[in-house]
Amino acid sequence: MLPLHSQPNLILNTTFLVRALSLIGIIIGALLLFNGALLAVAHYYNIQLTSEDDLFALLKDEKYTLAVKSIVGLNHFLTFIAAPLVFVFVFYKNKITSYLQLDHFPPPLLLWFPLALFFLYPLMGFLTFYISQLELPAFMAEMDVDAMVTLNSLLKMDTVGDLLINLFLIAILPGVGEELLFRGIIQKEITNRWQNPHVAIWVTAFIFGVFHFQIVGLLPKMMIGLVLGYAYYYSGSLILPMIMHALNNGFATLGYYFAGNQIEDQDALVENVPILPVLISVLGFLMIMIYIHKQYAPVNTEFHE
């Protein structure tokens, strides 16, 4: 049997496994830290919190609204910004800047990729409608309902101040944090492991979709993840998917605000999209992606130590 140092594939596999388990452990640690702080605060103010539903129920009382949103923001910061940064510091502390790739990118890509994502919206609506018609097990159906109720509770906005808070909470924080974790770390680590950026993009997009804990919304979220993954692949900069993610969530938040908080929980699930607009939009998406592929050489997002 060859010594360990002469088995590069074994070393690579071991390193990948250690990093993957470490990332999971760091994120779990961040969640435990947050939950411990949350229980301490609840105990101090004599608030009963036995589940996430109890937390979001407090949004119905205006005196708790800002506090609850601050708690949600803290949770997101610890899980998607602090934890990933701890991971990067532990494994790449001497090369943090080059690992994260917060670089300049061709400005036209800031037009083409959001436009490509826009052309996918009809297909997302089409898939959402037909998946919502399936007879899903009760626990799966409850996942979608709970996700919609939670989102609508957070989105309720009565003032411009509420809008600004939600833009930070729903657009900016996820735009930075989720891209830091999913594209900046997970996609990069998978690329390093399998030496195939397309496999990394698709696997990461699937993980991104699963993370949102929605059955009906799984494929649409995965499609968004794919566009963000290819935006990172062709730009070589984490800044582009961060901006796109923030814009996507921000426009949805603005739309909800200007609709006067009148969007009901089930609206997105029951609206059918005619097949012709879907086919035209998919064709538009493919044309844009072909143009990007011809005009812009992919940037290697693999990291070499």
C-alpha cells in the first residue's frame, strides 16, 4: 500500500470531507448560539417561545415588530455571514481575499444575467402552478404553507420605514449572506473537489433550493440558484450574484409594498401561466445564455492553495 502522501486522490477526498463537515459544524454552532441567545432574551422579558410560530406570532403586536425582525436579521447574520467567514478564516486565513473573489467583473453582465433571470419567471410560475396541483403528503404541504405564512408575516409593511427595514432584512442580508455561503463556499468547494464547474453549479443550486424548505418552490428556487451560479462562473466575482440576489428579493419586496400588502398566501400557487409565454420566455433565456457564452469566457472559480 502506498504511503498517504503519494495518494493525492485520497488526500483530496479527505480534505473535502473535513471541510464539508467543518462547515456544517460551524453553521450548527452558529444556530445553537443564536437559539441560546434567543431563549435568554425570551426568559428575561418573560416571553413564551416554544416554536418559530410563537416568534412570528409576536409580529401581530406592533411593539414587538422591530425586535422580532432584529432577531431574524441576527439569525441570518450568524448563519450566513459570520459562520461562512469563520470557515474561510479557519481554512484560508492567509488567502481570504483571493478565496472570496470579490473582484471587478464586466459591467454588461449586470444587465445580461438579471435579464436572463427575468426571462425565467414565467417558467417558474408555470412549474409552481402544476406542482401545487399535486397531492403532496401532509407534512410537505405544511412546509409550503408555513413558509408562506412566515414570509407574509415578515413582509407586512405599513410605512416607508417598514419598507426600508424589510429591504435590508429580505434583500441585502440574504443577497450577501446566502451568496457568501452557497456560491462563495459550497460551489467553490465542490468545484475544487470534482474539477467540474457545471456539476458544482447544479449541485449547489439544488442545495440552495432545498434550503428554502419549500416543495412547491423547490424548482423555482433551484432555477434562481442556477442563474446565480452561472453568473459567478462567467464573472469570476461573487459581487455579481450578490447584487442579483439582492435585486431579485428587493423587487419582490417593493412589489409587495406597492400592492398594499394585498397579496394572499395562495395567490402564487393558483395562478396558471399560459404555455405560449412560457415557451417564448424560455427561448429568450436560452438566447441570452448563448450570447453570454459566446461573448464572455468563463472565469475559473476553482481555488488553488
